[in-house]
Amino acid sequence: MEFKHISVLLNESVDALNIKPDGIYADGTMGGGGHSEAIAKRLSTEGTLIGIDRDTEALNASSKRLSCFANVKYIHDNYKNIRQILDELGIDKIDGAVLDLGVSSYQLDCAERGFSYMEDAPLDMRMNRDGGKNAYDVVNTYPERELSDIFFKYGEEKFSKKIARIICERRENKPIETTLELVDIIKAAIPERFRQKGSHPAKRVFQAIRIEVNGELEDLKGALDSFFDSLAPGGRLSVITFHSLEDRIVKTAFNEYATGCTCPKDFPICVCGKTPRGKVITKKPMLPTEEECEFNKRSKSAKLRVVEKI
């Protein structure tokens, strides 16, 4: 299957970086290369783009798409390791970075990857297929209480306890091996009146399992800190999120960077000595236009936040 991914908030996220032609920039979630290509087009031969992705299929697709650019470095790694990546490249600071969080269109549409609740496939959901636990491991080995907690915490699923209980009952007879087996269990656990409205009944549980498998939220705060610390003064970080859990982490982190004195208000003078390290560029998140949402349905939940290093 050809690697295809429609980049969300493409111009907005890249424009926000205020790209310098000779600067050093990073795309921490290279995917199909949409954001990377937009950045590379604005760089001179003196500039550098570092493209990072943990999915080798994404890197292969991006390298083909950007084959006409000689100043792109392709890194197979998790974006959370940005500081180590830069050290290995002999780079101290970067002038900007973009992170497009979540799962790519290709990963969703490629049935064999196991991300989709619409196609039957082995339970996998790994962004990096080279190793590590997969969705099968989570569904078939996690204790009932842990499954319930994951579904509620990462999927905000109100029927998390019942779904976890039925999963554990079913797997006593035989392992749950495919995506549609899991979908049937989820549907059986959710009352019919709740299944007839809103999004697909399996959406929240599949999101929760994917987040657990790939450590998405666990990695995010540390990755944001590492990217922000790696920015040169005036450098910017653009982050696109797709659900409230991600957006809350990004918003909190950006506000933390922009916060100065934390002394109690009744102190006559500052004794903590803290000063803002950053400036939030997007007081409210930027959202896709109606035209983009119409063209790309998956962009509807996207939010863009931008912070600048002082």
C-alpha cells in the first residue's frame, strides 16, 4: 500500500515557525513528509531539516517524496529522544520544530497495521513495528483493572469496566486475536441506545489501546521539554494535537514555559527568581478551516499550539 497522509494545518504550523532559510529545523513526526516538504521548500542549501519517525515505512515514503532536497537528515527514532539525536548530529540548538501527534492516515488505512476498527486485522497498533508490545499483548495479558483504567484514562470510555470484564471473560476460552473480534466485544458491552448515536462505539477503546501500546502520552511531556530546551532563542515549536488528552498536556507545558515569578501574591518582592522562558504565540489554539474539515474529515479535531523560546 502506498504511504499517503494528508497533513493537517500544514500552512499554519509551518508559517508559525518563521523559517530562516539557513536555519536548522526538525520534524519530529515525519509521517508522509507533508510538513517536512513545506519546511524544506523554504530552506536554502545552507539550511538543515531533521526528519524523525519511529515508523520505517513513513521514513521510506518521506525520503522518496523529499529526494530532491539534499539537506534533509532522516532519523529512525522516537521524537522524545530529540536531545540525543541532536547530540549525535553535533547540533546544539535548532531554530524550530513541528510535531504532528497521533496516528497517520496511512497507519489507519493500512488494515494490516491493526489501528482501524473498520477493517479486520491482527491486533498490532505499533507505530514502530521493529519490536515492543502490541495491542494483542495489551488485550490478552493486562489484568482487568488495568484494562479498565486504560480505557477510562486514555479513551474517556464510560463503559470501561464492563468492556474490560467481558474481554477478560472471552480470553479465558481463547485469545482475542483480531480487531473485529475486539470490536464485537466492545459492542456487546455498550448498551444499544449508546451505540446508535455519536462516533463508532469502538473508537475510544482503540484510541486508548493505541496510546498505551505506543506510550504516546507518557512520552509527550518529556518530549515537549526536550524540544523546547533544544530551541535557540527566538525558535518556535508548533504542535498539532487530535484529542483533549494531548492538547491538555501541550497547553499546560506551554503555559509553564511562559510563567515567570511563582511567589505568593502577597510577597512584596520576588524571591523565587523565576522568569519566563517562553512566549505562547497561540493564546487560543488554531483550528482547521471549514474548507479543510470538508476536504479532510480527520482534521476536525485538530488543534495547533505554538510557543517561542525567549
